[in-house]
Amino acid sequence: MFGKLKDYCVNGSKILFTFEGAQEGVQPCVEVVSDWIVNVFVDYTGTGHRTRAIEGELGERLNSGVSGNAENVESVSQKENGVEINTRELTVVVGDGFLVDFYYRQGTPLSLAHRGRRTKYGAVSGQVLELLAKEGHEASAGTENDYRVQEVRSLGDADCIYGLGDKTGFLNKRAYEYEMWNSDIPDPHEDNFRALYKSIPFMMVLKEKGAYGIFFDNHNKTYFNLGKESRDYYVFGADQGNLDYYFVGGAGLKDVVSGYTSLTGRAPMQQLWALGYHQSRWGYESEEQIRQVAGKLRECGLPCDCIHFDIDYMDHYKVFTWNQETYQDAAKVISDLREMGIKAVTIIDPGVKVEKDYYVYEEGVEKGYFAKTPEGEIYVNQVWPGDAVYPDFGNPQVRTWWGGKHKFLTELGVSGVWNDMNEPASFRGPLPEDVAFTDEDAPSDHGQMHNIYGHNMAKATYEGWKGLTGKRPFVITRACYAGSQKYTTGWTGDNHSIWSHLRMAIPQLCNLGMSGMNFVGTDVGGFGSDCTPELFARWIQVGCFFPLFRNHCAIGCRVQEPWQFGEEVLAISRKYINLRYELLPYLYDLMRETEQTGIPMSRPLVLEYEQDENVRNRNDEFMLGDRMLVAPVVEQGARERMVYLPEGTWYDYWTGEKKEGGCFFVRKAPLDVCPIYVKAGAVIPKFPARLWVGEEKDSLLVLEAYPGEGTYTHYQDNGEDFAYRQGSYNEYKLVNHRGAVEVEKLHEGYRAYGKIEIRTRA
Ligand code: MIG
């Protein structure tokens, strides 16, 4: 496509190139966004960036085509092998064919363009292809694997790949291929799945030394082949839109995660109660059932902050209505639950029922707020309410309208919203790509808007809710795009109650976290299929260490509240839910860290110890922050497991036993034990156990100090609104000196704890 490099010019932060053989008017561009971040852009469509992931000042600047600060470019010069661009941290060399290479400033290569063609695999002849298709197999003629927009980049032998959102499979994404096309596929998600609900086209490569990320900001359908086709390179591409990617460099993975979230935004603080235990089920058929569940939770001494109301609560699955027959008096049940310390979160799907005189439908029709066919008729498909229409969330007016609709829920006392089916899902075949949607100020279509449909819906919900309540909106979404973390938390959709899905939960959630979506969880116990007592016991031991801790399952499947599996499993559930509540202040500190740095609360070992080869493919252990390591049992029947601890000294959380890291050992793990290790010198801030987050407020903080040395920051605020952004918070410096903790106030702006107690462990 691009031949010999003929010329270049510098315009502020942009360097524009002229190539032989380039399409008329197409001038590839390299833009220095910051010391570590460089954008590579070829505007094939002539529309400019149109990023929906990057917002604020930077997003506006990019989308308007205005050049950035020239000072970010240290130097540009013609060298033998191309044009060399220096930032303060990176060297970028652009050569013939628009091959772009990235180096650390001191010269070590970080990422090189692949020279040469793609190799093709699995090609079969037309006749065989036909037969295969008859039997229902997928195969390719091997001719279509070049995309209209495509980038092929070198892979080193030792390179590992992370990120890519919610994709199935193991932690290391090397040798997988994926598609970014938000998909609701009911079959059990296995590691040959190419697409799932979320599209986060961000990948990180960890090298023997150093790391970088690639954010391919193209929200059309995109493809990633991560060293599967060939071990020498990876490919990303699309058949629509532009080549528009950000190279994010850094000294290590953490810098890359921070860099990526500096572009797309950092998951903000949630309300404290959102960190509590959430109970849910599709198929709570009546208000009475919900009341019974709440009563039983309390009777069993199970902490819980929230019950989710699935589609059952609506009148004929019509959004922003309440089924008064089965769910009677909404305000009353919600306030009764609140008395017990339990909040209500309600599901809201995008599909609006086609029904005369139904106010949401009528209003939307009148205002022209639903997606249309190319001929201009309102487009109708089918979801839970039957025939349904799709709000055009890319239109800012539609978002404002939809956000405002939540008044129906806030007035009833609902505390948060769960957005489902927003890929968008449809029962009567997929939406055709030419269904007309709006992209902010311009007409667009489903093909281009599909992957940001959930993103825009969550944004509408977040903004509406914020305006209505002034609190930190609690939104959970199934579908999203890069940058959705600014508005919403997420869950991983319809998993099953099977051991492979418990195992998959760990890498899946870790990769989501490293892709910006910090506040995520899987359905604890599994959604589809029938859970067993043992699987449930092991799942709750994993679920309690991820930000969103929700037990949820499908109608028709075995009921799955903690008391449904006998006394032993109930006691185990209580133990881990209690532990979760004790850890609330620690979790809250981590959430604050995420808001400030983008580093996720729950993280793979590789994010903390990337130099350790033993953790680069570690799928069955993870960390909560930088000082707590969880090594759960995820095998049926196992009553012990192999644990690996990275370098340093660790303490067994349960026994206090001291362990030197850098080795493997076997830990006994009866059904009630999830092995946990705490790093020497750690201080773990804890609350006394309680039945719900607000049961006791700021009365006692326990600082659990482990032998060794360490310094930490502890954070405290009202746990509800945005006052902390005006300084209403406390920050403490905790210095652990061999188990003795000094507490120093760094910032004072919120009421003090009644008491701070220091407990020395081991
Ligand atoms: O077609 O609302 O992933 O969590 O319980 C199923 C019913 C629709 C799918 C969600 C699931 C939810 C269910 N929904």
C-alpha cells in the first residue's frame, strides 16, 4: 500500500509522511501524545479520529484534528533507515512502506514492524469447504486473512501477551486469535471462542526486559491474531475504519496499564457498599421471594449489601415499569430491604417493548430516538418483551433522555442499575449492519456503532444517575468498549457452573482489570448449569477477592444462595463473606489506587513480579493489591494444591507460618481453606465483621501488621458521593517497622475513626 518514503513534515506534535504509491490524499501520521505514548494514524476514511474511548480535552483535540504540543517531540531527523522521531522516552523510526519501529530512547528495541508477508494456514479447497460447512464446521479458503486495515508486528520468542478485555482462555494471550464484536453466545465459553460481550482492543506485550501496549482504537469489528498464525508476529486489523493505534511504552507492565488508562480513563471510586456481597438470581418471581431471601441472609448471619432484581420485576419486561401483580409495592419492599441494610439494584435492558401507550415507547417514537432501517422506518427486532426497538445511544439527546428515565428508579429508592443485553442482543437474528444509528453529530450504522452500543448505554446511565442522585453511580454492564470503565463496572455474562469456568474466571478477570475495567466479577457459582456444593464452596473462595462479588444464576438452574448446599458450605460461605467484609478498608484503598493509577485491585502475579518467569503464565493464583496473594483450589476433589510464591518473605494468612518465596510447595487445602499469603512488612487495614457496610461507621479500624518493613497509604471518605474530590477525605501514612505501626495523617478532611487498633501478626 505504501511504497518508498518520499518526504515528511512536522506540525506541532504530528509528523506527516508522504509515500510513493499512497492513495491520493492519504498521508500517514505519527503523533507524539506524551513521552511514552505515540499514535499511529492513517485516515483512510477521511473522517479524522472519531475516538469514543478517549474523552476530555485529549479526546476533543484528537477528534478535531488539532495538533498537540510540539514540545513533546524532542527531535525529528532523516536517518539512513528512515525518519527518526525522539520523545523524552522513546525513539520511533518510520521507514519505507510505513513500517514503524519503536525503541527505548537508549536504543533497545521494544516493538518492530514485521518485515515480510503473512503466512496462511488451514486453507482448504472450495469443494472440501462446502462439505465441511454442511457438517457445521468452520473453515477458511485461506484467502481472506488480510484485512483492509492491518498491522503486522514482530514477536520475540519470550514475549507474553496480556489484556484484550474479557476474552476466554488463559492469562497469556499468545497463540490465541480473537475478534472484537460484542457477542452474546449462550454456549459455554471455552478458549476457542473468538468473541465475547466486550470489545477492548488493547493488548500488552511483556518482553524479556520491558513492556509495551497497543491500543487499536477502531470500534468497528476488529481482529487480533496473537502469534497463532505464526510465532514470529502478531496481526491486528479491520475491514472498516482507520488504522488508528496508540503505542504505549513503559519500563514495565504497570507503566503500560497506567499509560493506557491515562488515555481511556481510570475506573472511579465506587460507593463503599458496592464492595459488599451481592445476592442475585434470575427467577425471583415475586416480591415475597426477595423478602424471603433477604430474611434468610440475615437469619444465616450472612453479610450482604444488595439484592439484584432481574427482569422478573418488570411489567411484561418493559423497562422503567414495575410489575405490581407479583412485585406489588416497589417503594415499600425497597425501603423494607433498606431497613435490613440491603439495597436494591434493578436490571435495565436496552430493548424497548413495542406497545401502544407504553410511555417509553411512545416518547421515543415521537422524538425519533430509536434506530431505524436504511429506509427510515423504526427498526424492530425481538428481545424479552417481544417486539422491541433499540434506543440510539450514540445520539447525545437520546443519552440524556434515557439517563433521565432513571428517575423512575431513583424515586423508588433503587441504588444502582444493571445493564444487560447491550451488545445489543436480539432474538430474531443479528441486527443488520446497515441499521441506521447516530454517532454523536453524524449519521452512522450498526456496523460502526455495535461495539460502542453498551459503552454509550452505560454512559447514559452513569450521567443520568449522577445528575439524579449526586452519588457515585453504580452501573454494571455486560457489553462495553475501551474506556467504559469511566462509567461502569462489569460482569462476565453467562458462564456456567462448571469447573473450567471457575478456572477461567481468574485470567479473564485479571485481563479485564489490566484492560482498564477494574471493577469486575463473574457470576459466583456460575450462571447456567447446576452448581454443586463443592464447586460453590470453591467459587466463593475466588469470588470474594474480586471487586464485584455477586452470586447470580439462571432461572431453571439449581438455586444457588449459600444456604442451598448444606451446613458445611453455608459455614464456608459465611467465613469468606465475613473475610470480605473485614477486608473492606483494604479493598477501598485499592479502589483509590485504581482511580489514581489505573492499576487494578485484583491482579495477576505478573503485574507485580514481571521479571519472574514462573508467574508469566500463572493462571490459578492472583493478587489482591501488592501484598496479598490468593492461591485458590480450582480442581474438583483437590484437598491440597501446589503454590508458587514469588521472591521475598510471605506469611500464611491462616496459620501465620513464614514462607520464603521463589519456590513451589504443597499447601493442604481442605474444602474450607483457600490458601492466602501476605507479604512480610504488610499492613492490612481491616474492619470488624458486620452484616452490611453501613451497619457500623468509622468506629474501629484494625491495622494488621506483619513482621518486616513497609510503608502504605490508607484512605477514608464518606463512601458515597463526590465530596472527596473537594478534599473531604482522610489519608494516613502507615509505617510498619517490624510489626510496630506508626500512623501519620497526611490529609485531614473527613471525620476520624473512633479508634485505630494495631494488631501484630505472627
Ligand atoms: O437472555 O435477564 O447475562 O445475567 O440473568 C438472558 C436475564 C438475559 C442474561 C444475563 C443474565 C440475566 C439474564 N439475561
